[in-house]
Amino acid sequence: MQSGMMDTAAIERRTLRKVVWRLIPFLMICYLLAFIDRGNVGMAALQMNHDLEMSARVFGFGSSLFFVSYFFCEVPSNLALQKYGARIWIARIMVTWGIVSAATALVHNATSFYVLRFLLGAAEAGFFPGVLLYLSYWIPPSHRARIVATFMVAIPAASFIGSPISALLLQMDGIWGLRGWQWLFIMEGVPTVLLGIACFFLLTNKPEEAKWLADDERTWLVSELAAGKKAPRKVPSLPLAQLFRNRYVLCLALVDTCASAAGSTLSVWQPQLLKSFGLTVMQTGLLNSVPYAVASILMVYWGRRSDRLGERRWHTVVPMLLIGVGLFATSLSGSLLPTVGMLCAVLVGAYSFKGPFWALATDMLSSSAVAAGLATVNAVANLLGGGLMVNVYGWVKEATGSYALALMPLAILTLVSVATLLLLTRSGSAKRLAGKTETI
């Protein structure tokens, strides 16, 4: 019997190693480009806002339109992925958003900026929850927090890598008669189209179709995933209309709004906040990458720790508290180094939150509700966290003249989100997962 258990453990390690190395690096690169194309407007604004004579209020509103169209297209997109498969649908998403991102170089006034940001949100909608859904087809529940956290390193890495690259692209100002911010959009949009085409050749829809797995590996993985679907769920099979009204789904969306608001708002406004200390464009780009570098390292550790201990609730709450503390401290800071330190705390919290939270959310949803449920949570969180709070930041900044004080509404939102999660999980809904996981 012990020999059989050892054989199973060996198959598990071998299978997960193959799955992770086959899927995660490629999906990380795709998600990296998603966040570069979504957030590069923050660096572009250092030139673009002056060229187009856009105020902070106009820029904030235009940036937020991404999240409005994202909200309306998110659930239909995820349902389409469930129907047509990840290979086709993720490719479609990437090709269209890459084209729209590159086309942002053509904006010439506030109205065209509004239109392109709205179209970008519609094009990208469904990518993130689609990947979460796709990973639920491949990764057993006991391994999901660290795998999701590893995949989502692409978010802070996008700003860590993207900020200096964007700053360098801004230096192409004047080449072929184009401004630096126009080159930024073109050079960062084209690679997305190419990777979208690559999806047709690199992604396999489900384990049953994976010819690159051995027979025993495929059998173990299909069996393990089927067993995971039998666990009791907080959210049963529901019609789509009822899912939008389900209290667990709505509470999860409110909780996710906290991290979404912090990450989205800082991706758009942080470069301008840092530049307000008198930095050059290149200095701003380099310093803007520091908090994301710190967050990239710690979010993987935190996801692994959540899986190792089989605990989701407090591994989600602690990063949220770190966001709140960092935001309050940043709003009171008046010098550069403390501000950078507190921004590090905010982004470490915002990204360390994601692995445990999405594992918790996936565990709450039944297999028939997971596609629409994940999309609903992400769509609502992006609408409130990105669409609303990016605007609120612009309004408060314009009213007070302070980039730091504009963070205060985000800090208040964090406190509400923490209370919501504690109430949602007070009966132990963040169940412990049996056993310890192996390192892949």
C-alpha cells in the first residue's frame, strides 16, 4: 500500500510539473502584455496629457472607460470561452486587444481617447477570468493558490518591466514624425497580436486532449479534478440572473474590489504621483518599478504558504490590511522615500491577496457556476475598483491638489472589504485543504 501511495505521489509531481511548465510561463507572458497594454497609459500620460491638453479629470475618466466596457463584456466572454475552448477564445481576445492597444497611438483628442479606452476594455474582457477558468480545468484545488499566484506575478512584473521600457520608448520622440507616447502604444501592442496567434498552437483545451501527458499522468489528473468537483460549494448551480444576485458572489466581488482598486489606481496614477516629487521621466520609470519588483517576489511566497498550510481566509485578510495601512500612511507622507516604501506595502498587499483569494473564490463556486461566477466577481471588482476608483482619485486630486490625499477613499474601501470578507468566511467557509503540497 505504501508503495502504491509513493507511485501516486510520483505521478502527481510528474504530472503537475509538466502541466505547470507547459501552460504557466506562456500564460504569464500573455498576462504580462495584458497589463502592460492596459497600464501603459500611465506612463504615456507624462507626454500625452500635455499634447492633447487633457486635465486630470478628463484623463481619469478616459482611463476608467476601459473598466466600463470590461464589465459589460466579461461574463459573455467567459461563457464563450467555456463554449469554444481556450485555444480559440484566448487567441481572439489577445489579437483584438493588441490591435486596439496599438491603435491608441492614433488618438488626437479627448473623445478619441475615450473611444479607444472603451474598445480596449471590450477587447480584453474575459482574459483573466478565462485563464482562471482554464486553470481550473488543469490544476487540482490543493495546488491552486500558488499556481494562480505564480501566474499573477505577471501583474506587478508588467509594471516592473513595463515602466522602464515605456520610459525608454518615450525617448523615441520625433522618430518618423511620431511622438514618444505614440511609439509606446505601437511597440507594446504588436507583440500581443503575435502571442495571440501563438495561442492556436500552444494551448490544449482540456487534459483529456493532452497528448503531451503520459497515459497514467492523464488518468491521475482527470480523476483528481473530478474528485475536486464533488466537494460541497457555497454557490450551487444557478441561472445567470440569480448568480448576479447571489450574496456570496456579490460579497466576493466587493472583497476583490479592494485589491483591484489599489492595483488599477496606482497603475494609472502612480507615475504622476512619483513625478510630482521633481523626478525626470526616466527616474520616474525606474522608481515606479520598485514596488512592483518587491510585490512580484512576495506574492509567490504568500501563495505557496497558503497552499502549504491549506488556509485561505487569513491569507486573504492579511494582505488587505497591508493595503489599508499602506494607503493611510502614503496619504500622510510628504517625502519621496517614505512614499515609495508605503507604495511597496500597498502593492505587496494588492498582489499577495490574489492567489489565496482566487483559490477561495473558485472553491466556493460549483463547476457549472464557476465560469460565470469568476467572470462576475472580476467584472464587478474591475468596474468599481478600476472604473469608479480611478475616477475618484482624479476628482480628489483635482479638488485637493494632492496625489497622496487622493488615496484616502481607497483606504476606506479597504476597511469595508476586510469586514465583508471576515463576515463572509466566519463560519469557516475558507476550508482547510487536506495534506501538504509538494514543490513543483
